[in-house]
Amino acid sequence: MREVAELNGDGIAAELRDAIHAINEAFGSPVSFRPVDWSLERREASTAATEEGIEITRALGAAMKYPTVTRTVSPNQVMRDQLGLSVIHRPCRSYPGVSTNYTGDIDLHVVRVATGGTYEDAGMRIGYHSAVSIRVMERTPVEHAAHFAFRLAERHRHNVVSTSKYTIQRAADGLFEEVVAEVANEYRNTTHTKELFDSLLAKLILRPERFDVIVTPNEYGDFLSDMVYGLIGSIGLGASASYAFTPSHQPNIGIFDPAGGTAPDIAGKGIANPSGAIEAYGYLLEYCGLFDMSRRLLQAIHDCIANNEKTGDLGGKLNTMGYTKAVIARAQPGI
């Protein structure tokens, strides 16, 4: 049994946590959770709450995280800074049974450098008319992201696209593309191409099925992640994984969470869509070496939605726990 941290947050976090616990128990408790109260109330009452979550996650090397409210300090940013999280992975695939504007089959992965870009510097005002901020690009996080992307592509369709505005941001984005190209030379069985970010957006909207793994700097990855979830019909279907790495580019800390937010308007009603949280738990299982269990769980999510076993936000009739039980029923054969 692998012990992992459990960072409990705000809004629908409690309902998502209950869904994950039900699935974990149905699977025979392959994971043991060490809970930390990361609610806004506790985090703002004392910095000890945030520090506790960081230290437990560092010690255990893995965490399941639920949505948190950011009022003054972003817990996600604190984790990136203090745990050295340098890569965010957002898988995205089509779900039959979900209404979308695009009807083709999408199966792609966004690999985002989790540090640098414009997000490192809030900037400053210069008088009344101007403001300025510094844009940062560091070699090591880009190397981690590139190796992660190419290793991921080796398991899928062997194609990596790096994307930035390298013709305009010649120094920062130029460094990013330079590093990715260097790493590409180590992966002879994988194709690497680069695209200008604005051009890539147009191509994704027109023919997203052409893409496999996309690696990109921080803010571009932030924009891109939400856009691709729009293509499949709901950000509630998305999961996220954040990683820290050894010097040899091997993940040694993994944080897994749903891509959606706290949804305070439906909190406590038992109607939240737990798909993103369940998918995140599936990637946690994979990280813990439970590959077959992860595969069957992820397929169960897909099969439930395809067979109209889904929550109200996707046009179905099931509540949070009803949907969770449906996923368990489809994942259990063979467990």
C-alpha cells in the first residue's frame, strides 16, 4: 500500500474526496491517504497549514489535491516554488456522449513548463501610463518538460510539437525552442516539429486530432490547457498532474488534481461532476506503479459517459455518488 498526501480544499472538494475514497475502497485500498486540511479558513488562519501540506507531500513523494480557493496566496504556486514542481501534464481526450462543437476524435497531451514566463513577476507600475514585468525562461525546467514530453510521446504516437512565439520573443522563447531541439536529438524514434503559438491555436481548432504531445512555456500552457478542454466539451472532464524531477529528469514528486475549480455555486449539493478527480486518481495509481488498475479506471470513466451514465452538467441524471458507483461497477470486473 502506497501512502500519499491528501490536500483537502474548498467548495466541492469534500464531495470529490468522498468519490475518490469510495473508488479507492472498491479497489481494495491500494492507496492510503494522509489528510491535510487545506481549506481557505485554515490556510489563512496560520501558515502552518500550508507548510504541513508541503512537508507531508515532500516526505511521501505524492499527493492527491482537491480544488482550493486563492484569496491572497495561491497554494498551487507555493507548491511549485517549495517542491520544485517544474512540469504540469494535462491529458485531453474525447468522450463519446458529450456534446461538443468538434465531433472528431481528440487524444492529446499538453506538457507545460510550470515555472517562468510572465507568471514569475507581477510587474510594477511606472507612473500613470506604463507598467513593466520581466519574462523568465530557465534551461533546467525546460529540459525536464522536454524529456517528459518525448518519453510520453514514445508511449503514444511518437510526435512532439513545441510551441511558443520564438520569432518575437527571440531570447526567452528562443531558449525554450533551443533546449527542446537539443533534447529531441536523444529520442530518435520520435518526430519533433515546432509551431508558432498563434498558428498552433488555429490548427488545433481546425484539426486537433493531428496532435499528440504539445510542450510549451508556462503561460502558453495555461491558455492551451483550458482551450483543449473546451474542445472536448467540459473542463470538468480534465485532470492535471504536476511533477518535480531528479537531475536525470525522472519524476520524484507527483501532485494529482482535477483541472476544474471549487464551484461554490453547487458545493454541498452532491451534484458535482467527479470525472476530473477520478481521472487524476487514475494517474496517481499509474504514478504508484498500478498500471492495469489505472487503465481500467480511466476506461470506466470513458465507458460510463459513452453509455449515458453521467452527471447533470453533461446532460445526464446521476449525482456525484451515483456516477461514482457507475464508474466502480464498470471498473471492478477483473479486480
